[in-house]
Amino acid sequence: MDSEEEFTRFANLLPEPMLLVTGDGAVLAGNRSVSTLPGLSAAELIGQNLAAVAVESSEAVRSLLRTWSRSNALLPGSLTLIGRGDRKTPCRCEGAVFRPRSDRAPAVIVIRLLRKAAAVNRFVSLNQRIGELTHEISRRRRLEHALDAQHEWLRVTLESIGDAVIAADRDGRVTFMNSIAAALTGVEIEDALGQPLGQIFHIINEHSRIKVEDPVSKVLQRGVIVGLANHTVLIRKDGTEVPIDDSAAPIRGEDGKMLGVVLVFHDVTDRRKLERDLRERTEKLAQADRRKDDFLAMLAHELRNPLAPLLSGSHVLRAIKSDDVRIRQIGDMMDRQIQHLSRLIDDLLDVSRITRGKIELKRVPVSLRSVLERAVEMVHPRIAERKHELSAVLPSASIFVNADATRLAQVFANLLENAAKFTEPGGQIAFRAETRDETAVVHVRDSGVGIGALMLPKIFDLFAQADKSLDRTQGGLGLGLTVVKSLVEMHHGTVEAHSGGVGQGSEFIVRLPTLPRNGAAEALVDANGVAGDATASIARRVLIVDDNKDAAAALAMLIRGWSHDVRVAHRGPEALAASESFRPDLILLDVGLPGMDGYEVARRLRSRPETARATLVAVTGYGRDEDRRRSRDAGFDEHLIKPVAFDVLKRMLDGGEGGI
């Protein structure tokens, strides 16, 4: 039969058991898979009626067959088949009408069988798979929600940080831009997405105006973070310029491969303006500082010029042999006041030099005792004037410090001067030095007005003054202790102040590192810079050149009193002419001469055979480091500040250090 052959040929290809039956239930054919049902085979079933091998009633079987015979699509049903040994196999079955190609063959029904247990297992498996898929879909939806939330959080964060942010992929195309970046570049976010970064982010150098490579390109090339660029200007879409700082960093995946780049930049217009303002203010302050220094130097020069003849005159008065005690008293008084004014000028200039770091110490091994003795000598007139009782306990000459003797003597002279100034006449001042381990400790204690608790921590500050009364009975500029602290620290030492309060006196303690006693005495110089005893004094030829006639006359009078031959000139050409015939051993030359200044005079004197070997000393009111360098460059041997320290000048004439 054609339909049976067609069915068998087709059904044997399928894994499920299949039967071909007539409309009234007679089994026509079956495929090989029927044998998978317990106790059944296709050969045994052929010729039997389906109702005979089913547990269900004949009516139930015929009803199912009628349903299937009307449908071209498989319809579900249920049958329990009886095999050998009365073994019953519940089956899920599907049936539909099958029409053979031949018009002569009657229509038959195709039935597909599946054991209920297997069907249930497939259903369960399908349900499990559906459950797994449902769970996966839910998980993915949760991840999508989380990603959406994270994306929104990131978007809000990047909108609120205040910086412009642009992200680009590995090809340098924009994948993200926040509103601040859009505002700075002048490009809408929708227009920027997908565009090459270079089309929306144009930067140039602020000074050269040359196009600058954007940092994103650098990151893509190098794979590293590119730091802030200096002086970068962003050219906006409308052509306006915005100064920016920018940086870029790579975006990497879990495998470390670069996914893209993030660019961060921000407007620095306000900062650039502040920087310009700061530079301008700094320059103005520097100019003001230079003008202040020039003013102080000029002030010192102008103050020292009249001091020079006054000091010379005081020494001449004191040298005059007279029975009138008033002459000596006036000379002593003039000397004290001139020295006091000179120290005020020195303090003023020292503070200026210290604050600018212009003081250079000439440190050598020096006897601490000689330094302290020099300090006592410097303030002795002040102490004597106020009738103080000074007790001094000084160390042995074998205690050495590495110091600038002149500056260190200035420290202790300032402390003693301070004690004398703030102690009522007739008070006590104790000056004591000792050594502890490798440290020299110097105490200056007085019975004076003391220091209040509020003032004590500020006592070393610039311009600090405990006395604010209008009468200014104690005087001073409030500079001395500032100079003390700075000079002590430059010697690697410390200074501290103590007081029990107002009316309880005060004590200053200076600590300095000492040198080991290993032969330093061989290199020892005293506080006046003298190494060894001065040679015997002999008459010298001294040429004084100063346009201040009073100063020149007073100094000449003083030096003549020391039994030296003196000539005076008031102008540069006059000095050159006098030097030819006089052939001086020592020339005291004021550098501030009108017309031909002292530096030019010095250079010409150095070029002449008759004065090439003379000791050439600059005498001036200018004492800055640059003034000393200029003197040295012009050929001067020494640089003395007006009013000249006469003990230094006398040693020079007597042949001591720096002498002739």
C-alpha cells in the first residue's frame, strides 16, 4: 500500500514511536521505535485494532480517532497501551490525518507516541529551562537597572564636580561630554558625540600661539597619564579664548587593555589673573624694598658724614691738655652720643641686610674672652654715664669659638647696651660666661625694669618696644635684639630672654658651640682682628681726601696729634696732583666726591708708580656688601664706615693688621 510505504520510510527516520491507523482504528504500520515501548513491536500491532491494545474503552478510543481524523495538525491525546505480559504503558500521543499522494488511497491517521514518564521529564526539563531563562532575564534586568543607576550617578557626579570632562574611545572619538565641557568648548553635547576630539577641543600655547597636541592623543600614543600642561589656551567654537589646565588618563578594562581616554580640564581665568596680580605686587614690593634699601643707604651716608667731624672733634678736645675739666667732659659726652647714634645707624642697616640675607660672616677661630672684653669696651662709656655697677666674670683665653669676631662682639655689646638702657642709674649688671660640655653659655643680667609676660615672647621681634609712652625715655628703635637673635643663629647658637615681670629685671642667655682645644690658639685672632702685638709706631704720610671740609680738617687734626704727616684734598684732581709730590703711605679717600668720584680716583692712583703700593682706604657712609665689593674692584685695600673707628685707624697707622 502506497500510504504504508510512505509512512514507514518517513517514520523510521524519527526517534519517537509512530503508528499509522485507519479511521476505525485498525493498525496499518509502525516504525522501529515502537519497540521502545514495553512489550510492544510494530509487527505484533499490525492488523490489530487500536481499541484492542488500549486500556481505555472502545468509545473513548473511537472519539479520539474522530478528533484526529478531522485535523491536519497534530492534536494531543492520552492512551495506555497493553504489551506482552499485560504490561501497561501510559502514553502521551498526538494524532492527525495523513493523506497519501494517490487519490485512490483512503485517508489514514498518524499517531506519535511518547511515554508519559518521558513526557513529564521533558516537561519538567522544559520548565526548569524556562525557570533558568527567567532567572537569567531577571538577573540581566537587575544588572541593566544597576548600570542605568550607576550611569546616572556618574553623569550627575561629572556634572557637579566643577571640571569639564570628555571621554573618548580608542579611536579618539567623543563618547561622553558633560555640560561644563560643552559650555567651555561652545559645542553642544549632541553635536560632539561620535566626533574626533580634535574637532571640538582646539588648544594653543598662550605665549607662542602655536597649536598644542591635545592630551588625549598623547595618552593614546603612550598609554600613560598626561599631567597638567602649562600656559594652555582653549579656542572655543566662536573663536574666543579660555586659559585652561588639562590632564588625561587611560580607561582600561579588566584585562588591562585600553578602552579609551578621559580628559579633564577647567577654566583658570581667575587663577591666571591672581597670578598676574601676585607677580605685579611682588615686583612692586621688590621695587619698594630696593628703594627702601637705597634710601637707608643714603640716609646712613648722610647721617654718617656729619658724625665724622664731630667724632674727630671730640677726640681732639679730649686730647687737648687743659686744666678746664669741661673740655674733657664735653669731649666725652660728644663721643658717647656720637657712638650711640652710630650704633643706631648700624642696627638699622644690619636689620635691612639680615632680612634680605645679605650679611656674610667672616668666621675664624677666635678667643671668646677677647670678644667679650671688646663688647665691654664698646659699652663702657654708656655704663659709666649711667653709673651702673658692672660685674664681669669672663672665661679663660683658651675657650675658642668659630666666629666673626666683629659681629659677635656686636651681639654682646647690644645686650649690654640694652641692659644699661633699661636699668635705672646706679643699677647692677652682671656679665658672666661659662662652658658646659662643648657649649659656651653667656649670661647678661640686670636689675632693670624687667619684661612683662605678654611682651616676653615677642622681645626679639622686629621693632618690638615694651615702652610705648610718649616721652620715649629709654629711646631706641627696637632693632637691637632682632640683630642679636639673627647674628647668634648665624653662628649656630641660640639666645633666650627671661624675666620675673615688670620691675624684676631681666636676663639674656646666649649659647654658642665651642671649638675643641686642639691647637686652635695658633690661628687665634682677637675681637679687634689683631693677631699679635702691633709694631712700634712710626711717622706716616697720610693723604685725606674729602669734600666735607669740616670732616677733613677734624680728621687731619686728630692724625697730626698722633705725630703723622698729613695733607688734605677736597676734589679728585686735587688729590691726584697732591699724591705726585707728597707720595703718601696711606690715603683716606671719600668715595662720594663730586665730579670725579672716589672709585675713579682710586683706579687712577693704582695706575701710578708713586701710589701703586700705598694703602688705599675707602672712607664712606655707605656700608652695604655691594658697596664693599665696588670698593674692592676699584683697588681699595680697606673699606671704613663713617664715623671711622679711631682705634682701627690708629692700628692701621701703627702697623697692625691692615696697616702699612
